[in-house]
Amino acid sequence: MASGGELINNKQVIFKNFVEGFPKESDMEVKTSSISLKVEEGSNAVVVKNLYLSCDPYMRIRMTQSDQETDDPEFIPFTPGSPLEGFGVAKVVDSGHPNYKKGDLIWGMVKWEEYSLIENPQLFKIHHADVPLSHYTGILGMPGITAWAGFYEVCSPKKGEKVYISAASGAVGQLVGQFAKLMGCYVVGSAGSKEKVDLLKNKFGFDDAFNYKEEHDLDAALKRCFPEGIDIYFENVGGKMLDAVLLNMRLRGRIAACGMISQYNLHQPEGVHNLMNIVGKRIRMEGLMAFDYFPQYEKFLDAVLPFVREKKVVYVEDIAEGIEGAPAALVGLFSGRNVGKQVVAVAKE
């Protein structure tokens, strides 16, 4: 624990209670507590100053009370009355841990507050600060690893294949589409506004895109975009979208199940009716969690950093300024208010 040294004010985003349905800003509150910027002598802890916080859809799952035991950090429920936590970029202020020293830039799991005491740090040190630090909440952090692992490792893509991505303008989808284009694939994405569809086609270089909210028949929309069917589907939505995709998959197609945002706020999840297509078409559908691929982080950086530096991949961020705006930024994910990766800028380095 931190002890000794002057106590300073520390604004925190407190999770008030478990949520049913769509989360609201009132499910959280910004409070001020106090913290010492010194760690206790002999401790392995670190104190960090948080610079950027990442808003991610999986955080909605952690707002729901669960009776199931899990060790997976993405599914452990938040504790009412305590700060939210998630991925962030921070600077080490003090350290009792041999792997981290004062001044190190890191990314990893932090609490939603201005300063965090991390008792058992398992953080990635940032060695490449020639790119925006906020990118370590996205393209060079958890969403980037998810996109890279899901596309290359799970889907085993081949040049010329037909790739479909739902929620394609989000933190993960925008990357999958660009990785697929770099491989020479035909790429279509869906999103929830004209602005986002334009972004997919004009900034990210997708071959086509559609606004799913304007389509009365998702099956017909997919047949229009993929008259010969889909080889690879990067699944971010679930529900009716997954049902329609199953009708349009090609023989031996692959589905990487990254998330199902249409289901997170439902009291009773929707059923999927077209699963028999998995049998007849020999479709392989595999779920993935970014944590499983963290041991391959250096391999991931070797692959993706050159894309960023050479501007072969563009990355759009939606940055909210100040920790006071964090609840609105997080809630906005579930109505599609953000354009690109949603980030909260807490402090300048």
C-alpha cells in the first residue's frame, strides 16, 4: 500500500451499483479522494499518473452482477462503491517494483482515476513513444492485439478472400478492415450512421459499407454486397446480424467472435436460428480474448508498428477531455455516439 509523503486530491469515477439494460451516466459519479504518491518501503507496488483511459464495450459486461466465478479480468464484475477500471496509459510516479522505475510510460489495467496505486503490476512498458501515446489504448494496445490476433491467427486469411466486419468503424473493426485490405482481400463493413459509413469507404479504404439501421433485411443487404458469399466474418455484434451472416457464409468460412454488443444490454439474450449452416458449410467459429495473445505482444508490435509509422494504417480516435467526461464517454459507446476509438484524456504527460 502507499504510505508516507503528502496526500494529494485524486478524482475518481465511482461505480455506484449494478446495471440492468442500457447504462446511464448516473450509474457512475466523479468523486474526489486522496492518495499518497509514495509506495510503502519494501512494497512491489507502483503509483502511476493516468494519462489516457480506454472506453471499451466489454466494460458493460463488468457492470452486471454475476454468480459465475471467473479469473478473466474482462468478466470480473466491478465493485459498487469503488472506481471503475480498464485499460489505460500512465506514467510511473513511484515504484517499489524492480521492473518499473519512476518516469516509465506504461499501458495496462488501471483504475478510472487521476492516480492509481497498483499492488501487483502486470503492465506493458512503452518503448516506442514516437507515436501518439493514446494509441496504446487502441491500435497498439488491447484493441490492436484483438484485431491482429482475430484476423491473422484465428481467421487464417488468404489474398482475394471476401471479408465482412460488423461494428466496423469501432476500435477493432477499423483495424481488421485495413489489415484485410493490405492482404488484398475484398472488404465490406457495416456501421450505424452515414458519417461512419463514409469513414469506412473514404478513410479506411473499405470496398463497400452500409448503414445497418437503414436496412430492413440484413440478409438481402449482405447478398447485395457479397453475391458470392463471405469467407471471413469478424463478429462484433451478434443477434440478428450473426443470423444473417450465417446464411451468407461460404463453404469452409471462418468467423472470429470478438464481441456481441447487441446483446450486452438485454435482460434475455436473443437466440440464433441459422446455426445449422455451421454444419452444412463446415464453418469454423472461434471466440477470442485479447489476454490470450498478450504473450505475443512483441510479435504484434513488430507487425503493426511499421504500418503506423509508414501510414499504411490510419486510426481514428474520439477523445473526451477530462476525467469528468468519462461517464458520458463510456455510456456513449452503447448508442454509437463515438466515431472511432473512444478515449478519455485525463492529463498531459
